[in-house]
Amino acid sequence: MPRFAYTAIDANGASVEGAIKADTIGAARAGLLEKALYPVKIEEKRGALNIELTKVKVKKKELMHFTRQLAVFVKAGIPLTEAMETIGDETTDLALQRTIADMVDLLRNGGTLSEAASKHPEAFPGYYMGILTSAELTGKLDETLDSLAGYLERELDTRSKVISALSYPGVVMTLAVFTVAVLAGYVLPQFKPLFEELNADLPFATRALLFTADLFTVYWYIPFSLSAGFIGWLIWMFKAEKGKVFKDRFVLKLPVLNGIIEYSLLERFCRMLGTMITAGVPLPEAIKTTTNATNNVVFRERLEEAQAEMLEGHGFYRPLARTELFPGAARQMFKVGEETGTLDAQLEVAGIYFARELESRIKRFTTMFEPAMIVFVGVVVGFVAVALVQAMYGVLNNVKNQT
């Protein structure tokens, strides 16, 4: 059970420090109140062997729930410290609990919500803090928090759809590989001594499968080296800077998948930029934050070029159009928004357009890919079955010829 260090005020008004065991910060707070101690500060106490080298990142789903709950409390007129204490007591996510507890301390010492959030980049992305700062200046904190929660919810929904589209083909491919591995690595080698004893003339398909079996048993170091190299290549792509650049360029060239990835990035750009402008963030700052938050190097480089042109006074529509990232319908929306002063509304419409197009592309991908994977698995399993049957016929023919 976790231990929480606390600073509290007792019934005589004296400051008391100590530690208490509890499942959550909320349970620790309740335990202190039962002892007639009013908690001032509570934080998790860790042992010498339980030290975090890096702060645990707060999940986006937890951040969305936190933002939604805080918007409700602020709209109801509840002070920020009380609202955040209540949310921190109720949440079961330890990373978010620690973040909220630290933020409450900063708020009590006179800090603002955006300042407290800026101390925790592991929980709050850059665009989130930019929107919070503008919301505090405009006095629309409740509306902005609600808008932020909506954006986070839509982003989670989009990510879920993309993952769902890619999960089925992945499962089918794994089953196909597993089936071939069992048949070629276990079933067929059981017949190998019989084939050698009868000196059977094996067909090509059987010899190919036997070679595959030997590859994973006798010459195991070859597939092991290839697998290790492939894993190393994946780590390089996801960790090294040059690898990330290669990966980002590569995924945009994949047939069918590139459309899903492109529209996912465009929908995120429009949603995020629209949310920031609605919250009152100045356009140059909003563009900079949104560009930095783009997780594809190809898109980020082109958006940085557009950002530089905007700062030189070339407007909003033309620099984005020159990136060639946005389809004609979106470019027209940007042009109308710039000319009529309704850029936030047009970005929201563009976000909806990209979201619908993304969903359509995901459905098209799954509709096309599922039958293709079924056919692929059928061909692989059929090839193995034919190889086994042909081998048995070869053995029988060899026995007949000998008799």
C-alpha cells in the first residue's frame, strides 16, 4: 500500500508532519480528517529503491477526463484548488494524482493554472498550456476547458479508429505466420526421417518447406540475425532522429495507408488550430504551437515554411496552399475564413471534413484489406497442405516402384 507524506494542521492550530498509508491521495486525506487533522500538503512517499528517473507521462484519456471535470467545476463557481483536490482524490491514475497535488501547491502559493500546468510537460502538451494562458487572460476558462476536452475526445476517437483499422490485418498476419511456423517447423519435420529412409523423390514445395524448417532449427542463427537486425532497424526508426525522418517520409509513400495518415494529421492540425484561435490565442503563436505539435517531419517542415511566410505578411491562406498538404476544399475554407474573419469556424468545418474523410478512408482500407488477408492466409495454408500431400504421394509411388 502506498505511503503519503503530509503536512497538516491539528485542532490546536499547530503544524503537524508525518506519513500515512492509503490506496489514494483521497483516502489519505479522508484518514487525516478522521484524526482531526486538516491536510495542507499530501504527496506520495517513495522508498530509496522506488525512484523515478523520468516522470511518467499522463495518458491522454486521463487528461481529457481531468479537463472535462475541471470545466464543470469552474462553470459551477467552485474555486480551482478545491476543484482540483476533488478531481485528484477521485482519479485512480497515479501520474495524474501526483501532477494535480503539485499543481494545487503552486496554486496555493499564488501561481496561476497555466503556470502550474507549465511545470508538468509530461501531462500537458504545449498547445494545452498556450490555450490555458489565453483563457485566463480572456476570462473564459470554463468555455475553453470544455472546448479543450472536446478536442482531446475527438483526437482519441480518431486514434482509436486508426488503430482498429490496423489491428485486424495485424492479427490475421500473426495467425498466418504462426500457422506456417507450426506446420513447417513441427509437423513436416516429423516426416523427414521417413522421407530419407525411403529415399523419396520430393516435390519442390515439400523441399522448400523442409528447407524452411531447417532454417529455424539447424541454421537458426540466420533468422535470429535477421530478426535482431529488423528489431534494431525499428528501434532506429522510432528513437534516432534520422530514423524518425526516414519513417515519417516512408509512411507517406505507402499505398492506401498514406491517405489515412495524411488525413489524420490534417484533421489534428485543423482541430488544434481552431481550438487555439477560439480560445483567443494570437494566430502567429497558435500556428507555431500547432506546427511544433505535428508529429510528422514532412508536414512539420512544410508548415514551418508556411509559418515563416505568414510572419512576413503573406496572410494565412496562400502560405498554407503553397505547402500542397491541403486538398482544394480545405484551401477554399481557409480563404473564406481569412477574408470574412471566421477562421476559427472554417477550421472547425475543415476538421469535421477531414474527420469524415478519414473515417471513409479507414472503412475503404478495411473493406479492401480483410479479403486480401483472408486470401493470403488461404494461399499459405493451401501451399503447406499441398506440399504435405505431394510428399505422401511421392512416398507411396516410391514404395510401389520398389515392390
